[in-house]
Amino acid sequence: MTTFHWFLPTGGDGRNLVGGGHGAARRGVQRPPDIEYLAQIARSAEQLGFEGVLTPTGTQCEDAWLTTAALTRETERLKFLVAFRPGVLSPTLAAQMAATYQRLSRGRLLLNIVTGGETAEQARFGDHLSHDERYARTDEFLAILRGAWRGRPYDFNGDYYDVEGATVSTPPDPLPRLYFGGSSAAAGPVAARHVDVYLTWGEPPVQVKRKIEWIRELAAREGREIRFGIRLHVVTRDSAKEAWRAAERLLDELDPAEIAAAQEGLARSESVGQARMRALHEEYRTGGSAHDLEIYPNLWAGVGLVRGGAGTALVGSHAQVAERIAEYASLGLEEFILSGYPHLEEAYWFGEGVLPELGRLGLLKEAA
């Protein structure tokens, strides 16, 4: 069955488009990411029926490991999808951290592997490898991570790591699911060999279908089957007119110079996925209306004008958003990681409006 996750805005939240990431400067923060506000979002996500929450990584936000570890004491069953960059810590240390987290949280850890697509951001951590080299290193990192969880010493000698007897005191139970995204030729084989859930950003269904087929074929060559997920924002209201009015308000807050500056930063990203996000609104920079950025029915590219990473949103009535999710699910997507502005209020719009519609469509897990 389909699984739904929400998002923790550890870089700050607001009633407009909070930008940043992949070279874009931070903007729009009205609600600082203090622990009380993040706990409010986490508790609401749990109450509304989301399985987990994604927490981002990078110098533009709070550390995901520490923040979510604190929030495990504020929630009971909510899982935390912790994003981290494999190049900035030892794979054996990551295995140990994950095993400890899994025991202390009683099985509520998920891991999002972020290889990194922006040279300047990687350099802040002392990482100066090229794009393809970073994926080759991630390949080795994940082999060691899983090896250390086997319950017996694991040796590995590669181009980037040389470890002897990698292990943890007690293997995590259950093993944290590994989430991973990447649109480049270097990313595909890494996903096929190691990950449990391959993530794509919110492109039109025909493009998503091609990406699923690509990864599924690569995984089959490795003798593996993996799940697929998608990362999207949502603007959902009781009627389509209200939803598009809300999207229009988000655009009204943007200054043309601000959009230009954000796009200049995003253009420097080495991420193939980021380039695909930018291409979705290449002809739109200033002027026009929210509907001008509707690149597919109910799929809106406005978020990507100032935000790096996931740049599209589902916009429409609760029924329309549910129908679009059902269309994506029919392609083979089983996990949806969603967010909105502000994250607290939009979680309720989706949880109280769209989740019941999805239940009627038979797309919800029993727990939700």
C-alpha cells in the first residue's frame, strides 16, 4: 500500500516560499526552527497519520541526527527519515550511529542518502571530489554500512575506503530502510545495488515513468527489487479555486530580482536532478500567473523559482490532488514525501482533506 511522509523544516518555515539549497540563498523564514515548533509539526504529522518525516541535510539547516533524536521523545510512533551526506563521516561511524538510534527510538529510523550535487556545499565539509567520484564513494560507503550491520566483522578495501573489521555492538533491528535519489548515469547503479527506496523529484508522470523503468531494469540486473518514492510539495484546499489562489499568493511574495538571484545560484549546481527541475520552468521567470507554471494538470513548478531541490507542488482541490497521487501510484510509486508552506498548516490541509480521499481510493495503509 502507499505510504505518506511529511517534512521537518529545520532550516525555518514561513507563510511564503522559503528558499535555499543547491546554491540558492536562504529567504522567507518567518518561523525559526526551534525545537518547540518542530515538535509541534512532528506531533501533528503523527496525529494525522503520516508514517514519517523527512529531515534535510546541509549547512542551511539544523543537523538532522541531533534534531530528530530529540524529537523521538516528543512522539510515539512517527519515523524519522534522516538525510545525511556519506562523504562527511566514516561509514562505520554511520553504522554505529544508526544502530544506536534504532535501539533508542525503538525502530523509528529511516536513512536518506544524499550524495551531494553542489560543489560549494561539499567544499564546506572539506569534500573536493567530482560529481561522479562522489557517487563512486557512496557506492563503497553503502557496502560498508550494510556490511557493518551483518553482526560479524566486515573488511573492505576500495578506492575511497579501507576498513578492517567494521561492525557494531548489536545490529539494528529492523535495519533502517535506505532512501536515495539521483538522476545521473553515475547514480543509477548505486541505487540498484544498495537502496531500498529510490526517490525522484516531482516531474510529469511520463518522465517519472521513464526513471522508474531505468532504475527497475538496473536493479533487476543486480537480482534486486526496490520500492519507488517521490518528493513533492502540496497546496490543497476545499476547492481548486482556493488552492490556486493560495499558490498565487506564494508567487506574489517573490521579487523578480530575488528569482533571478536564486536561479543564478541553482544553475551552478552539478546535480542532474536540479537541472531537470530548473528546466520545468525555464521559460518563466517574471510576470504571468500561477497557472502559467502548471506544467501538467495540478503539477505546479512555482516552488522551484527560489528553492533548490524539490521544485514542484500538487495544486488543487483535495479530490484533484488525490487523483494526481493515484496517477503517480499507478506508475509504481509507493512512497510520497510531501511538504507545504507553512508546514504545520499545510499538514492539516492534506491530512484532513486529501488522506480521506486517498482512503476512498484504497491507497492508504491500515494504520493511516
